[in-house]
Amino acid sequence: MQNIVILTGAGLSAESGLGTFRDQHGLWTKYDLNDVATPEGFARNPALVHDFYNARRANCLGASPNAAHAALARLQRAAPDRVCLVTQNVDDLLERAGAVDVVHMHGQLNRALCADCGHRWDAPQVMAPSAPCPACARAATRPDIVWFGEYPYHLDRIDRALMRADLFVAIGTSGNVYPAAGFVQQAAAAGAATLELNLEASATAALFEDTRLGPASQIVPAWVAEVLAHWGG
Ligand code: OAD
């Protein structure tokens, strides 16, 4: 049985109705990421940033996992110690599909973080700048999302998983945001085979040994079925 590291991006949740960032109608064509996804933007206008993430939280609550989430959850449940699911997505659709352990490197919409004391708690559906931190009572509540200019979470754990990966698979991610976009090279350097599953070739497609193109809801279940058949045999 192989050790598999899977990196997912916004394309995984696109067919669940959650917007991607850089496609033609992506979120970053409608919003300036400097305003809503940086610590400086939050300092300038916390209400705007909360409005942005409140809307995304509401979208997420109204969305359901698609066949690709379900397939990845099935794969992880078949071999929890062998399948490391890393996501850049801040939604919880993999968990709702039954995944047992998801590494959220860019944070989570359903978590809140105190910018003052670092306390974390379950986010209410609607967050406001005036909401006090339950631990220190200061009004420094922010979404527990990694913004541009901040360090992604769990990089040590991800490094360890990449070092022992036999196969690295990137699903529905554009290959534009580092460090995630560099995982393919890290995995390949450590000896892993590499596979990209995407609607269209990503910015880093040339770095993968193999690419399969199509909607995640079709190509991910097909790939997972192959792996499970291989393991079963
Ligand atoms: P992007 O919006 O940059 O890229 C989405 C990718 O999904 C593209 O490569 C599309 O081709 C692909 N895609 C779209 N629909 C798909 C489908 N139905 N099936 C398969 N693939 C599909 O999103 P990410 O690469 O995830 O970070 O973005 C990375 C990070 O940039 C995000 O986590 C976010 C963003 O700024 C922060 O907010 C910190």
C-alpha cells in the first residue's frame, strides 16, 4: 500500500457551488485580495473583512459535498494512516463527506481566532469586529483564515508527509500560491510519483508526471476507484 499525499484546492469544491479564486468569475475578480485577505486589510476595515467571510461561511453552510469529496473521504477511511489529505480550502466539505483527518493549511471558515491572545474557538455563523474573545475578552475577533503575508498552518506535518510520500496528487488547484504550489517539487525530490487532477492544466502542470483533465466530480471518483481496486487486489 502506498503513502499518498493529496493537496486540494478550490476546484474540488467548485461543483458544490463554492467559488474559485482565479477563474473567469473567481472571487479575486470581484474583490481585491489586499482588502479582504491580508492582515493590513483587516486592520484598515475589519467590518468589510468580516462581511466577506460571513458571506463565504453562509455559502458553505448552504453547500453539500460533491462526489469528489465523497471519493477522497472513502479513500482516506480505507487507509487513514496512508492517506494524508491537505487542503487549501477553508470549507468543511471533506469532513462532511466523512474524511477523518483533514489538514487545513489555510485555516477554516468555521473557526474564530483572537488576534490578540491567539485563542481559537468555533466561529458563530456571523462574526463582527466588536465580538469579544471568550478567553481574553478583547474585541480582536478574526476569522481563523491564513491571509497573504501569514504563514500557512501545519507545514511541519505536511513536510513530514511529503518526505515519505510514494504518490503526490494535486486536485483542483491553480498552482499559483506558495508554499502549496511547491509541494509537487518537494514530493518529487523525495521520490514520489506525481499526478495532477484538474479541469484544465494548472500553472505547475509541467512539474507533474501525469495529468488527468476533467471535472473533479468525475475524475476524482474514477482515480479513487483505481487506487482502491489496486489496494484490494
Ligand atoms: P484557484 O481559484 O486559484 O484555482 C482553482 C483551480 O481549480 C483551477 O486550476 C481550476 O482549473 C480548477 N477547477 C475549477 N473548477 C474545477 C472542477 N470542477 N474540477 C476540477 N478542477 C477545477 O484556487 P486555489 O488554487 O485553490 O488562499 O487557490 C489557492 C489559494 O489562493 C486559496 O487557498 C486562497 C487563494 O487566494 C487564501 O485565501 C490564503
